[in-house]
Amino acid sequence: MTKNIVFFLVAVLSQNSWSQTQERSVINGKIISNTNDLEGVYVVNAKTEVMTTTDSSGAFSIMAKPDDILVFSSIQFKENRVLLTCEDFTNLNFTVRMSLVMHQLQEVVVRRYDNINAVALGIVPSGQKTYTEAERKLRTATALNPTANAGTMAGGSISADPLFNFFSGRTAMLKKEVEVEKKEFFMKLLEKMFSLEHFIDRLKIPAEYVKGFEYYAVENQQFTKILDSKNKTSTEFLLGELAVKYKEIIASEAK
């Protein structure tokens, strides 16, 4: 008797399980969002615990039936639960919209580490002179190399490159390049320290002559020395004196 009851229960449970499986069919869908990274989102049928994942386009396929709940979850998206209807199974464009998880920073702290530089890290020796690009070219072109050809002559010999550069005029050209570079540096420093309005309104330099006055000022070695010290008061005082002389030059040329 007991065996018959057990057999009956097993048969009933098997039939119910088979019938439930038969009721479910494959539903095809696609997730959409404000990102192109749609691959790897978990799609779980909450009723059967069957799971799948989306492909690179966000498409998925899973066994389900109406009234099943599909759970969509991923690290980059908020969890979304969708109750399936009969229409979803006949909808060829069944889509589920996913919302991105926004990670908001509470505070951003920018710290300056003035003591950390190439010298502090031991990359550049302390006290070593720094060179601009033009100065490096000139130094390379004029530096004597006493170790050149040291393998062929006792005590070595002097490289012929500096002599060649001197006679070919390359050294002179590089010196001019260094001077031009220095003037450009002082021009930028001057324009950074004083606005265009300062030259026009305060120094009374006509607008069309401001750039010419800047060139005139940086040609003065005394002025560039003070300008390089970044002492604005002294620079402004000497700049005023140069402005007076420059306006006299403009006036004399206008006659």
C-alpha cells in the first residue's frame, strides 16, 4: 500500500514538472541603455532560476512563460525586474531598458607636491644647469670632445665638429636662435605680467605700436634682467621710462 502511494506521488510530481516545462517557451529579447557595453548582463527567470547572459549587442534568449519574472542585473546597471505578459512572447522587438549605476565622487582633493621633482628623485643631479632647446643645440655644436678618436692617438684628439660648425656659420646661426628664444621668453613674460590695456591706458602707447614697444623693451638688457627677477614694481617703473623714450622715437619718425 505504501509503495503504491509513493509511486502515485512520484507520478503526479513528474507529470506536473513535465507539464510546467512544456508550458514554457523561448522568449527572445534585447536590453537597451545609454551605453554600448551591453554584454554579460545576467538574465534570470525568478520562477525557475534558469539563467543566461546577454551578448555584445544586448540580445538574450531564455525559457519562460507569461507571469514569470525576469531579473536583469549587472555591476554597471541597476537591477530591473520584468513581469512577462503574453504580448511579450509575440513581440519581435521585446526590449528592456536598463539604467546605468552612477558612482558619484563625494570629494576630489588635488594636492601639490612641490618637493617631488627630478632632483629630489635623483634623476637629475642637484645644482645642474638647465638648458633650453636652442641652448642645448648650441652647446652640442660648440663643445670640444677631447675623447674623440682616443683609440687612435695617445691622449686623444679634439673633435673637428666645433671647428666645422664655426667656419660653416652654423655656430653663429645657433647663437642667433638662442637670442631669439630668449627674446620670445621675455616677450611672453612681459605680456603675462602686464595686460594690453596697461600699455594703452597707463603707458599711453598707441595700440598699433604696442607689439613694437614690447620688442623695444626686451632689447634692453637692464630691463630684461629686472623682468627676469619678476619684481613687478621695479619692472613697471623701468617700463614707464622706456615708454617715454619709445614715444619720442615714434614722434620723431612721424615728422
